[in-house]
Amino acid sequence: MESPVRSTRTRNPRRVRAAREAMFPAEANELLEALGELLCEPTRAKIARALMVSELTVGDLAAVIGRSQSSTSQHLRTMRGLGLVRSRRRGRVVYNSLAPGAITNATSQILGTVAEIAAQVKMGNEDSTP
């Protein structure tokens, strides 16, 4: 539980007011928390990135990210709970894919940006090699 806000004297009330108005609305907190659970765990970020390419089984995902099926399955369970992943059964095989929604859109945008920045950094490093 958050502690109550105490009145404090500010040096620049206008700047404080502008910064306060720029804060996310309360509705964004759930999305921010979900993004934190997804993106601050590298394995989940890798799973999301792989699912951006194609729907995959747990075994296929485990092979892509270099983890055990058990570990991959646990991460998928968390990601389903957050609304990022959905599963569908086809006979005895279960396929996982990204679920449509705000969390998926935000995750895809962030991971796409990370990939672009990583490519730029790699290109910059290659240019500086003798």
C-alpha cells in the first residue's frame, strides 16, 4: 500500500504541475506491471520474440531459447496469465502464439525497438573494428 502524499513546498509549482499532468493514468498501471513481468525476465522476452515470428510448441520454443521444456512451460503459463500468450490444441500437440491485445502490441513495439537498437549497436561496433 502506498504511503499518503504529504504536502511539501515545491520550488517550481508550474513545473511540478506539468510533470504531474504527464504521469500515466491509473489505467496504465496494470499494463506497466504486466510489461515489467514480461520484459524484465529475459526468458519471457525471448519467448515473446520467438512467438512474434511464428506459433510454436513448447518443445520448439525450448529449442529456440535454449531452455528446458519444463522451464519454458512455466514461463508460458505466466505469460498466458498476463494475456500475452494463447494456446490451441491440434490433436495431441499444443501450439502457442501471441494473443491479440494491448499487452501484445506494447510488447511487440518494445522488443522491435530493442532489436533495432541492438542492430545499430552491432553495426557501430563492426565499423570500429580495424
